[in-house]
Amino acid sequence: MKANEVRQLNATELESKLGELKKDLFMLRMAHATNQLENPIRIQALKRDIARVKTVIREKQRGEVS
């Protein structure tokens, strides 16, 4: 997910996307703990996506991005 795609979402969509990403991260961590995860790099990518979404949420709260 790119930053431009995230910035196009509204506040409610961002919150739901954040919840979805956190749920996916939890499931990947569980799979990694049980040695069932084929691509551990995906965990890192999800963390970055979560950070992007949180950054855009914060920007919108502060009014930096319309």
C-alpha cells in the first residue's frame, strides 16, 4: 500500500483499515511463532503499512492534509 492510496481514504476508512492491518499482523505473528509462515518479510511490510496509516490519521487530525 502506498502513501498516496492511504491519503485518499477518509477517517472512517482509515480506522477500519488500521484495524484490519493489525488483525493481519497478529495472524502473521501467530503463524510465524508456529513456524507456518512462508514469507517473514510480510510482517515487516505490514508494520510499515500500519505506520503509514497511523501517520495519515495523525496528519488529518492536525489538519495538515485535506
